[in-house]
Amino acid sequence: MSVLTKYILRQLIWVTVFITLALTLAVWLSQSLRFMDYIVNRGLPVSDFLALMSLMLPRFFGVVLPIATFVAVLFFYNKLANESELAVMRAAGLSQWQIAKPGVILAAGLTVVVYSVSLYFLPASYREFKDLQYEMRSSYSSVLLQEGVFNTLGENLTVYVRSRTSEGTLRGVMLHDAREQPAVTLLAERGAIVQTDAGPRVLLIDGSRQSVDEADGKLSMLYFDRYTVDIEQLQQAVGDRWRQPEERYLQNLLWPRDTDADQRYASELIAEGHRRLQFPLYTLAFAGIGLATILAGEFSRRGQAQRIGIGVGLVAGLQAGQLALVDLTIGNLALAPLGYLVAVAAIAAPFYVLLRHPGRRTRSPRLASASEAAS
């Protein structure tokens, strides 16, 4: 690797790292606002909040890295062009490939990184994220209960809380339990969700238990000082729940299990598996578009805003087209090979434009006309 290649590659890496961190932080902050209420108003420990949000980072990296590669390549090579460094390199006899080589090396390395995120780190972290989220619904159910709203805990169990104290005591509790027949409605002045050896329980104090006999329609009411309701299924849900496509590894996506839920959503699972294999290839495609945008055209002192706009439009169009192909694949799995063809074409087209004149030199119009006159 030449000294010039090392220099350009090193600068590209730093720019890519900066852009990746900036974009990831922006997306991370926007997503974390959804969970900020758990800390501000419901008392969720900051350590649990940070653990929950850190598990979302691989999901952001998989989306941000291809775009960051394009922005870094476009920014740095445009900087070289504006500072006339590209003109010097070409005057020194460097070909298009030699100039573009650092960007290609960067894109190839980041493609491997995106594949590792897509195939391993994304499902591993998102699975842990969902498990932790379900565990919090059990361990911190009193925290996650929203005041003044009918909250669903598991299946057929609804809780309404008028207010909650800083110690976790619930005020004005109404609980509707439809797991048993007839359904039971419990009203209590105070309550709390406590952990026991047998699992979480709702403890109600000073209230009433009401149910209606379906046979004769009579209301049955029981007043109590203390009453407990079992919500153990919240803990069981962690292990028994259906894994979403983002939580699954590639083999569980392309070859769904024989369970009813997997077979019902088999097309979504298989389409997600193909997307995991296709999307990392767009890292190379986006980098190729960035390189072709700056290097393929003639240099203009007025700037290259038009070509940059075209490059940005192509990347946006490819991103939208890839998402549309995933949706079409869900409806018709026979379209899955089309996604690979589009990805390969998206890589080949910009590099063809970039390298079709490998020995091109940039000359000013005045020098060109003088040369023609001399001949």
C-alpha cells in the first residue's frame, strides 16, 4: 500500500468514525426519548435505562454505517477536489483506480463490519433488549404502570392506577382479571406490586371484589382488607413469547420452525433473512456512488453541487427501493433473487462509470486548445 493510499485511507477512517458517531448519537437520542418518561416520572433506575438503550446501538449501527460511508467518501474526496489535490494526483500520473482505492478498501472493510452486525450483533443485542424489556415489565411493573391509563399486564389482565407515590405505592387501583370465569373486577384504595418466591403479585389493600354470574346476572361483591392477584405469567412470557424477526439469527429466519406462529409469519421471517444478506452490500454501492460522483466527472471551479445532489438522490432512491423490495418479497418470496440482482447492479454501475476511463487526465480548456493549435 503506497504512502498516498495510507494517507487517504487514514483520513477517510477518521471522517467515517466521526460521522458514524454523530448519526448514531442523533438516532440514539431520538429513540431514547420514548423511554425517558420511565426515569423522569416513573422512577426507573438510570442503570437499567442505560442498559436498555445500549442494547439498541447495534440496530442503529447497521443502518448508519452504509450512509456514513457514503457521506465520508463524498465529503473527503470533494475536499480533495476543492483544494486541487486531485488535480495534483492526476498530474503525477495516478489513475482513477489508484485514487479511488482507499475508498474501496474502506467500503470493503465496513461491508464486513455491517455483515457482522447484521448476522450476529443485531439479533443478539435485540434479543437481549426484548428479554430485558419483558423482565422489567415483571420486576418493575409498578414503575412501568402509567398513571391515569388502562395498562395491560399479560393477557386478559388490565390495571388502572389513579396515582403513584415516590415509594411505589399505588393509589386508586382498579384491576380487571378476565383470566377466570366469570371475570373479576377489583377496586382498592391502595396497592403495590411485590416480588415473592412464587413470582410477582399485585397486593391490594382496603377494597372490594366484584363479579357477575353469567347464569342469572347477579352481582357478587366481597369486601377485603388485603387481597393478592397472581401475575406470574409476566415472567413466563420471557421464555415463552414468540421471537420477532429482528431477534432471530439467519438460520432461524431462512428456515422457520414448524410452530403455528412461525408458519403464519414465514414470509416475513424469510424476507428478513434475505434483507440481512442484501443490505450490507449497499455499503459498497453507496461508496461507489460517492466515488463516481466526485471522480468520474470533469472538475469545475464553480463547485460540484449538481453532481453531489445526483449522488445523494441515487443513494436515497436505492435505500427506498431496497425497503420496497423487502415489502414486495414478503408478499411474493419468488422476488427474493431480485434483491440480490439490484444490490450487485448498484455496486457494478458506479464502478463502471468510475473506471471506464482509467487513464483520464484533467486539463484546462486553455491548455487543450493550445495543444490542438500546436499540432
